[in-house]
Amino acid sequence: MKILITGSSGYLGTNMSGAALERGHSVVGLDIRASGITHASFKEVTGDITDLQVVMQAAAGCDAVFHLAAALAQFERDEKRMHEVNVRGTENALLAASGNHARKFIYASSVEVYGIDVPVPCSEDAPIAPVCQYGRDKVESEKLCREHLSKGLDITIFRPPTINGAGQNEPFLVSQMEGISQGKATLLPGGGKTRLQMVDVDDVSNAFFLALETAGSKGAVMNLGSDNVPTLRAMAEALYNHAGKPPNFIIINASLARAIIAVLAALHISPLEPQHLEIALRDYVFDSSLAKKVLGWKPAKDDIQSSIAAYDYQLKKLSVS
């Protein structure tokens, strides 16, 4: 099968492209920058997802579209540009899939559509209440997906939390891993007593291919998340133990953490977005039972295993550089 993967040079995109190639598919990768992937069955189109003509050309002859391209606040501060990439980019990908008669479209949305105050565990029928631009963009893009679904395009939507594992490039997590490797202290807002669910990058890729092969996935909107979610403190302790370093924490109460992040965010130098701090100060866990039922999907790694894989990758990268 020939698959168009948008955002192919991103963290999820490079992993998804590799997974597709390993499964014997041919891949067209579309991104604004080169991925570095070299494979006989991989073709790269360098262009902007907001340019409909470029996306239409990239999708020509493709049987399926995996739409992963997105702009996150951690990497794109211009909210207008973020909206263009996230919403217009999704519209272009949908138009290209329909215009080229693709038989399947799979969209990477986000649990940020639910906002911050979520039931635990949070299922797909929870209220939609995004609190940031990225979450609002995902809600708008899901609406576009439903419109094209009603016109006959076979669409599946996944809502993962933070994706983790080998190759992780989120600035805050990368800096935390580097600090732990040196035995430096890790900040634990609120004492690290809450659970912040993630999902492994390989498990997300597996869900996409299961959806591609499962007729019952048409129209489904499914959370993806790890099982047995540990507390933030337990996660950090596991990384210190893996690094051979004694756990070293700086505990900051919630009020002080909020004040510090608010000031740093105003100065545009915060390692975290305010909404991400709020998420870390409460349990943020999602119900993935629908994906397990519809697809037979099951996460192979828990958050600690995924974080250790991310840590090992980052340490190897540092030793090479």
C-alpha cells in the first residue's frame, strides 16, 4: 500500500514512516524540512502543509493518508501560524485524500481537546473543553474530519496524550533527561504525587496500522494511552535508578509553581506552557478501552519503559555529538 505521511520529519512522523516501510508499504513523506530517511520505497516531498497544491501532488496515487503534521506551542510561538498549520493543513490533507480517492484517512488529534479538568480515567464521551490554541485547533480539525466522513471518506481519529519513547524531542523532557544523567535535581511541582499519562511512540504507530486494517475503525474516535500510569515522582525515580544516580528532587508547592511559570511565560522563556503545568498538578489519565475493543490494540510499553527508552536514546545522542 502507498501511504502519504504528513509531518514525516517530526518525531512521530519519522517513527511512523519507518514502521510503514518495515511493514512493506511504500511511503510518501511530506514535510517542510527533510527527514533524512533513505529507503527505496520512500519518496520525500518538501513543502508546506498549508499549500493545497503541494499536498494534492504529494497525495497522488496514495491509498491512505496518515495526517500527523502539526504545530505545537513548544516549537511555534506564533498562534496564527499554528492555526494555519493545524487547521488549514488538516483541511488540505482531507481535500487531497478525497481528491485522490484515498481509501483511508487517519488523523492524529490530541487529548488536549478535553482541556484540563477531566474525569479520571477520561473516556471519549467526556466534554470537549480545550484551554489553549493547540487544543482548539484540534477540535476544529476533528470537525473537518467529521464533515469529510459524512461525504464518504473513511476516517479514524486518535487522541493520544504526550507521545514518549526513543527519539523524544520535547524540550522540557529532553532537559529533564539530561539533568538526571548528570545527577541534577528535578523539579516536582506539588510533590509529584499526580499521574500524567503518556503513550509510547511505537504503540501509537501500531494503532495507526491496526486502524488501516480494521473495517470497524471507520468513524471511530479513540484515546490512546499507556496502562498502569505511575506518579510523576515514581517516573523520575525510575530514571534516576536507571541512570545510576541517587534521586534528587526540588519540591515546589502548586501556588509557587504557578507564579513562576506565569512570569516565565510572560517573558517567553518558560520551559512549560501554563496549561501543561496545570495538567501536571492533577491526575491526567485517559481510558483507551475503545481502541482495545475496536482494534485489538494494547500498549506494549508502560510510561516507565517508554521514558527509559527515551533516556537511552538521548544519552546515546549526547555521546555522539
